[in-house]
Amino acid sequence: MGFTNSYFAQETRKYSNEFLSIGVGARALGMSNSVVASSNDVHSAYWNPAGLTGVTGKVQGSLMHSEYFAGIANFDYGAAAIPIESGVIGISLIRFGVDDIQNTVNLIDPNTGQPDYNRIEKFSAADYAALISFAKKLKVEGLSAGGSAKIIHRQIGDFAEAWGFGIDLGVKYEKNNWLLGAAARDVTSTFNAWSYSLDDRTKEVFLQTDNELPQNDLEITPPRLIVGGGYKIYFGNEKFRLLPELNADITFDGQRQTVIQSDPVSVDPHFGLEVSYDKLIYLRGGVGNFQRVKAEVGNYKETTFQPNLGVGLYLRNILGLGDLAIDYALTDVGSTSGLLYSNVFSLKFHIHE
């Protein structure tokens, strides 16, 4: 924090690095993030690194932009995966930020004692993550394994910043039409080392408004396990495919407001469904984010949930260069969970040999 007597205090938080729980790719978001078993493209670096073994050709890449909280926050994502002789490597970049936040600490002119709006400055609060991934097929037919190393940087203007590091691991198994997958997030726990640098005026305002001065600390994100299974159903001369998938997020950091809750283990189930025709048109739906919350009226708890919808179009051999997938997701249809809905678009390109 810039103080000579600053110290590091370790703190484990249930909801640390939550920007990495939002999700990437409109396909997955349209299926309520239920893709740990079926993900087999560049997005697998995020969902389940083992799924990167499904990437073929020369290179596969993806771009996504979405807005949250009525456009206040922006989420941007880009990734590329390249098959090599020993497996597939991937690089992913994520930014989640709120920009143009007004800093009114210096609003009052010390000479006049009056507000001077020209003294308002703006800053951004942004979270960044870089994932370096690798996956390979194992000797057992249909079995793949992979991992991602995460470098995290979080910054709040010039006042605070954190650097962190974590590791994700995943396995995936396919046999006949069955798909099984598991991903362990933050397997060694992810550590964010926060440091603060406040100027004298900001410190003064904090103290005058009965706010504690922040101190350098070490934020720890505990591990979580995501498991899932799906089954591919073909009909209509195999041009139509139905893919249902059920996932469950398992946390070990105490009781949460999930459907299945206990101390210390809680389970958050979510379900997705994808219908496709001739690997060209895709319709998707899902339901997740089940929570047990206190009712607005009455002394009891009720269950809320978040339904999502999505569509996709896969265009082959565009201008002789490769394939292009255009995906769209509408999250939280009807605002059933009380959250604002979001429109999400993503592009995926696949360059063949």
C-alpha cells in the first residue's frame, strides 16, 4: 500500500476472482455453462483443457465481447489453439472491466471550499487473465488430459493492483456417444497478492469518512471441481443431433446458497441442451445458477434459477480460407434470477491445412 509498516495477511474468499466464473463462448453461455464434457474446441482451454485435443487443422481462434449490468461492465475474450506433434497448445486472454469511474476525492477546491467539477478524475477497475494451456490424447482410446496455467492481474486505477497465479487441470473421455469430463479449477489454490498505493489526500478522505485504510494482503481462491456427462443422439439419417449435458460445480469452502448445500461441500447443478442440423445450424438452451434465497415475503427460502437460450451458425470453407462459427446467447431469459439479461456474441474461426 506504500506504507512502511504494511503487511501481508492471508485471506481465503468464497467469491475471489469471480470474473473467471462468467464463462467464454456464446455456445457455452447458451447452455448455462454445461460443456465440461462436450467442449472440444479452442474454448476448452477455459472450460476443460483436455477438450483442446478436439482442435485439428492449422489453427483455431475465437473472439467474444459482452456487456453486463446494463453496459456498465465489459467482458472481452480472445484465444487461439494450435495443434503440434505432441498435442495442442492454447493461449487465452480475458479482460473484465468497469471504465470511466469518477474519482471525487479532490472534488472540493481547497482554496475556495466549493465543489469544482473540473477536479473530478476518472479511472478503471479491470481484471485480466492469461491462460497458457496444453492437452494431449492418452494411450487409452477416447481419453484426454490437459492443463492451464493462469496469470491474473487485477487493477483499480492507480490505487491498488494484484498479481496472481493458478493452475487448472482437466480430463475427458469419449466412448460411442457418451461424453464424460471433469475439470479441477485452482487445484493448488490461486493466490492474488494485493498492494495498495494511496496518496495523502485519499488517506485523509478515508479516515474522515470512517473507512479503514486498506493493507496489503494475499487473497486465496480455493479449489473447485466441475464434473459432467453428456450423450449424443442422432436421428434423421444422422443429420439431426441432440446433445443433452448435465454438469455440477462442487465447492469445498463452506455452505453456499446452492440447491445442494452443506458445510463444507456444496453442489451447484446446471443443465444444457443443443440441437443441431447437418453441423450447420444450432439451437441451444440451458438452466443454471440455482440458488436458495430468502423470500421477499415470509420466513422461508425459495429457489431461483437462470434460464439461457442460444443459436449458432457454422459456415464452412469461407473464401477458401477456413470455417467460421457465429454464436449468440441470451442469458437470464425473463430475468428469472433477478439478474439483468445479457446479449453475448462470439466468433470462432478454424483454418485448415
